[in-house]
Amino acid sequence: MDFWGEIVGQGAAVAALERAASPEGERELAHAWLITGPPGSGRSNLALRFAAALVARAPEDREQAYAQVQARAHPDVALLTTQKVMIGIDDVRDIVTTAHYAPATGRYRVIVIEDADRMPARTSNVLLKALEEPPERTVWLLCAPSEADLLPTIRSRARSLRLVTPTAAEVARLLHERDGVPLDAAERAARLAQSHIGMARRLAGEPAALERRERTMELALGVETLGEAMGAAAELLKVAQADADAYTEQLDASEREDALRHLGLAPGAAIPPQLRAQIRALEEDQKRRATRSLRDGIDRILTDLLSLYRDMLLSVLQAGLELVNLEQGERIARLAEAWGAERVMSAAAAVERARERLHRNVTPGLVLEALFSELVARQLDARQPGAGQLGAGQLGAGQLGARPIGGPASAAGAAASAGARPGVRS
């Protein structure tokens, strides 16, 4: 596998970055790049590989440079990411200071901001000043789901590079060749993950993750009363919370142990008053990370639900496209026939609204309860005479074209959306 081999389905983007990273293409190298694409398209991995290509002294040194970049150990590459809901202004100020240092070993100093869309306006303005007066040998790489997630003034000062969603076949081939996943399991994981590389890898490697997804589908297909809706919401919240806790608890313990060691304290020792502020700051950061982990888990659940209603709409329209949830095909077809296209699209729009509420910091439990209450209402409506009012003859299959989730919540677009913003990174 060559240097760019793990970047799947992004031939045009790879070609542009390869030219810019070569000595002959130095004229094409912008001082700032904005790499956008749907979650799971590989934008963070692409940015890190581009950074390695820029700081490597020669093409044959790229793999070694990339290993250092991945380990956060390369002296000329600084990475700003966050496991919190937002990137703090102090973090950006620190990285701007780093950007003014001269390269230590390579041709350039490279600054990578993985979650540039998580910068609030005030924080973005700190970055803007650095982009307006860039140091000569510094290159900024900003990653975000879409250009609209950043201020127009920042977008105008960066060269845009748009990634696309890779095909399920490309993702499956990557899992098979890179991770040794059996081909049939890789194909299923890629399909269920809707071509999200990081999620596909998780589904292929963690049976518990696959079981949680299947349980989500069972709950969504089975709720028929308001009581069942409240129970389903509570169960999914519990699942997401357990998943988030499993991820954060080990990290929290390790970070606290490291912090105590750096402060010269033994594990379990009493913390002197003059050091309590540092420990409190760490605990606050860990709480923010736990909040983001839970919300990311809920968002993954909502993304899976969107795939369900996409499949139902395909069934109603007899579009002839492959279902994401093939294992539930018969139940999906029965429900789709009972609901009709109009109610399916209405349910998909309800999931989109739930995602918007989640992104606006509405309590996750309330988001799920409101959503499942709406879905039960669709179930009850579907039992009334004349439920399936809108059929294939009234809605063209061409309306099923994919669009990035997170934009305006048109019902047809919501049902057709195959991408998402899950927290699992690619």
C-alpha cells in the first residue's frame, strides 16, 4: 500500500495535495487549507498525511514522518483537537504562538486543527488574525464537515478541498486489506456504517457495537404505544451513557494519575490547597469530554435511525437501490407499505429535528423522548384509513439523492441522507 493508500475514494484530493507537497508544486501550496467532507470520509487522516508529506525531507521519509505525526511527536507538526464540545480560546492562542516558530527539521511548520467547526466566533477571530498575517514557512490545515461551519472571513483565506463519501465497496476493501477483516464482514460493516470509515471499523471489530445498533433498529421498528416510546428512549439513553462511560472512565483515571505524578503526589494522596485548582481544571475538562462523548453516542443512534427511514422510503418508491439495513428488509417493507412515503419522510424529518436539538445542547434524554413520541404518532396515523397517501407515482426516486446531514431539514433530503456526524473518527 502506497503512502496515500489508506485514503479511499478521494483521488482528486490526493492528486492536488501530492502536487502541492512536491518541490515542483511549491507554487500551488497555499498557506492555509480547508479540508471539508462528510464524517467518515477521512478528512483528519488526509490532513495528517499531507502534514507528513510537507515536513518529510524526501519522499522516502514520508512514512517515518507520518508515524511521528500520528504519535504527536514530530517537532514541526502541531495538532489541535478537542474531546470537549467546543475548542477553547486559550487552546487557539497557544497554537497561534506555536505557528510563529520556525521549522526545526523540515521545510515547513504545519498546524492541524481537526475540529475547526467547534470554534465559537470569538475563538475563530483569534485564528483569523493568524491567517491574515501568516508566517512564511507555516501551513495551516483546518478540518470541518462543511465550509458553512466556519466564518466567511476564515473560508476566504484558505484554499478549499472538498472530500466525498467513499463507496461501501471501497471502505470494505480497506477494512479487508488493512485490518484483515473477512470480506463478508467488512462489506456488512461498511454498508451498516453508510461508508463512515471509523464506524465501519468499529462495527467490524466490536461485536458489542453491532449488537447495540441492531437493538436500536429493533426498538425503532417495535414501538407502538407512548409507554413503549418512553421505554425505548430510556433504554437508548442508557446504552449511549454506558458506551460514553466506558470510553471516558479509563481516560479519566489515566489523566488524573499522570497529573498527580507531575505534581509530585502519590495516587490517593491528599491534594494540598495550592494544587487543587489544577486538579479542578482537569476535572472540568473531563466533564466536558464526557458530555461530548454522550452527545456523539446519541448522534450515532439518530444516524442509524435515519438509515432506517431512508430504507423505508426506498421500499415505498420501489427505487431498486440496496438497503442499508438488509437484515430488517421484510419488516421495513411491511412498515413502509402501511406508512406511505409522506409519513416516512415526516419521521425522517423528526429525526433531523432531534439531531438539531442535540447540537443546540438540549438534554439528550428529552431529545430521545420527544423523538420517539413523534414516531409513535406516525405509527398511530399509519393505522388510520388511507394511511399510505403518497406513493411511487407521486414522488420520484430521483429525490433520493444524498445530501450532507446538518443542513436545512427537508423531509426528502433527511430520509435520503446517508452521511452523519458521529463522533467516531476516521
